Amino acid sequence: MKDDLEFLRLWDLYSPLLTATQREITDLYFNYDLSLGEIAEQKGVSRQSVSDCLQKCRKQLVNYEEKLRFAKALDELSAEYSAYMTVVKRFIDGERANFSKLQELESALSAVYEEFGAETTAQDGNEIIGTVFRAEE
């Protein structure tokens, strides 16, 4: 399960680097929850070739991450953003009398963060938690 989540995260980031067939097979398996047999029947190939394709894609995506480190950069961006937003929210809560400029800063930070394809998923008191990468819409 954990491996599948990591695979899907890498797939979201690096799937454009896969071939069209690899993207289609991995999409059918992970996003449409089709079995190896169902995919094999649909594509007109053997179960083993579908399994081999999935394993090759996993290795390829891990290799891309080892070389490009894009997922790591997004994690760092997410952590940094969360830290800044937490400071801003705490300051706004402490300085209610003069917070219009801080609200503008918060809006600007949110706009930049959304532009990078990430969004907050939960807020707990004064700390922003649970950011995830959002795939193209």
C-alpha cells in the first residue's frame, strides 16, 4: 500500500516522461483499479507483459526521482510554505488591529503555492498541516 502511494505520487510528477502505452497501463491499473487480466484483455497482451510493464515503470519513476529530485523539492517547498503560513496566521491572530497587510501577504503566498500545484488539505488551530501534490486538472 505504501509503495503504491509512493508510486502514484511519482506517477503524478513524472508520467509525462513515460511512453503512451506505459502511461495507459499504469493509469488503468492504479487509477481505474483494473486487474492485470482485465488490462491484458483490453490491450490484447499477456498478463505477464502487463506485470512486466508495471514493474519497469516503477523502476523508471524511482530512477527519475533519484536523478531529478522533484518530489523532494516539492516536499521542501511544502514544509517551508507551511512554516511561513503558520507564522503569518499566528501573527494575524496576535495583531488583529492591523492585519490587512498580513492578509494580503497570506493571499499572495496562497496564490504562489497554488500555482505550483499544491494545496492545503487540513488546518489545525494555528498550524497548517497535510499538504499534498495536486495533479493537473
